[in-house]
Amino acid sequence: MNVGPPLSVCDYHVGRQWQLTTQFEAIYEHGILRPLKRLDLRENQQVRITLTDDEIDPLDEFIDHQYLAVL
């Protein structure tokens, strides 16, 4: 397994606490979400996860599909 830093890390202030945001890639297989890189977490640490499907192009809403269809 290739172990390295996450794709991006960002600290931000929420109320009186600093929270760490880490973005990383993972694979879902056999009912388990498996990160592709080692995460710097304590054993049994609870985290909040937001999923983004790589098959969805985030720039798709800016593409004029009607224009492209007539080309």
C-alpha cells in the first residue's frame, strides 16, 4: 500500500474550536470504504465523511450540452 500525505488538508475555525478537514481518495469494496492512503487518526476516532462520486463531473453544469449536440 502506498502511504503518503492526503490530497489536501485545511484547518478552519468553528465557534471556539479548530477543525481539520482532510480530502482523500478511497475505494468502496465488500461493504467497506477503504482509503487509498494512510490517515492520521487515533484508533476508534469518530469522523464525519462527505462522499463525492468521481463519475460526476463538477464542471458539468457549466457545459452547454445543447450547443455541443449541434456541432
